[in-house]
Amino acid sequence: NKIQRITPFLWFDKQAEEAANYYVSIFEDSKILSVTRYSEEAAAMTGLPKDAVMTVEFQLDGQRFVALNGGPHFKLSEAVSFVVNCESQKEVDYFREKLSSGGDKQPHGWLKDKFGLSWQVFAQAVKGQRITPFLWFDKQAEEAANYYVSIFENSKTLSVSRYSEEAAARAGLSKGTVMTVEFQLDGQRFVALNGGPHFKLDEAVSFVVNCESQKEVDYFWDKLTSGDHQNEQPCGWVKDQFGLSWQVIPQAVIEFLKDANPKKAGSAMGAVLQMKKIDIDTVQRAYQQA
């Protein structure tokens, strides 16, 4: 069973569990996969109580997501939205009604749900992937897409659309400028938009790169930081040259953190908190010694 290489990771203040349950109730083939809780050490760093829910891993229409209770540091914005691909107007109406419940409908098929996450609901049959991450750039969409495609296997640019005169005038860009780039990373679809400087990418939505070995961790870390130490952040987080946040995380370490023994899981977490790039052997030693 091949792992999903890239998992969207959503930052909430304290509503991760409530949000995950809400999304799972809306989409088919959806369920909560696992819940982790804060160890004493990690709780102290975030100001949340020990044993509070830390992450909720969940599946929507077969795609994996993670929600984090991380405190009030980052706020979800339109910088990253999620396109819901629908096969009929009936589906469009269903998802728009469900996702905007208690939220806010916006122009051009956009809406913001009650947790602040942005969605776009359209009738367009995209086989095999119900939900497509949609990344907002100022003017670097094509450059960013090409960069990501160069890093991941089984990746390619699928299509490029350009601004008409009318749309360009609205966005303050020139006619013929690239508007959107649809691309695939390890078989997963993404869209990048040149939308002007209105929204800025930040840690509110990041993407976990699931790695099977230290060699993969080293490879993706090096590529996504572009070798620049300023792009390295604690606990396996990276901000790339375009401002998009990633987490380069080995699967083995995820298993340690999910351990039912809180002492072992807490000890693994303690090791991760000391690192930028994650070193599997060091975390494993901490886990085994607990």
C-alpha cells in the first residue's frame, strides 16, 4: 500500500478535532485515522494543557489530511485553498451548502468555512482526486510549479492557463500572463495561481512530505530548503524559496509519536523538538530508552 507522498497539514488554534469531524461528515470515504495528544514537554512549548489533542489525521474521499492544534500563531487564509472537484451541479450545490454552513460564501465559487479554511467548489470531473490544493502566488506560480515538479518523482505540468484582457485588468497583471498552472507531484494534483500580492503563504497550511528512509529525508530537505539554512525551521519544517511551508517527516518517527505508551511517544517528541532536520536514529534511540 503506497503511502500518500504529500499530506496537507492544517493549523488551527484549538479546533482541530472539531474541524476534522466536520470535514469527515461531509465527504464520502472519510474517517478519522488517528489522534495524538500533547506530551508535557510539547504542551509547555505551545501553552496548551498536557494530553490536549495535538494532531488529528483524517481521510476525505480517500485523501489524507492532518489537523493540528497549534495555538493562535497562524491564521488560515486564501493563500492556500482546496478545490472540490464535482461531477454535477447537484454535487456543487451539496458541497457549497455543507462547506459554507456557518461560514462565508465569496465570489467566483470560493467560500470560507466556519473554521476559516477556504474552498472552491466547481463542476469539473478530475478522475481519482476529489480535492486539489490550490496555491496563491503573487507572480511566481509557473516558476514554483516547475521547481516542485523537478523535485518529486512521477510529476509533470498538466496545463497552463493565461489571463484574458478582462481578468488581467482585474488582477493588475498584463494580458497573456500565466494565470494558473495545474501540475502533478508524485501523482497528486495541485494548482498554482498568479493572483497578485493579496494573500501571503505562511505556516497556516503546510504540506507533509512522507519519507520512508533517512536518505529520502536528506534529499527532500536539501531540495526544499534549496540548501539555504535560513529556510530550515524546527521539528522538520522547511519554508521554500517561494514561501510555501513543508514538513519533511519520516514515517518511522510518526509511528513513534503515535505509540500508545505516552512515555515512549513523549520521549520521541522530546527528541524531535531538539531538531531541525529529523534524524531517525536519534529519535529512535530516545524512543527505545524511554
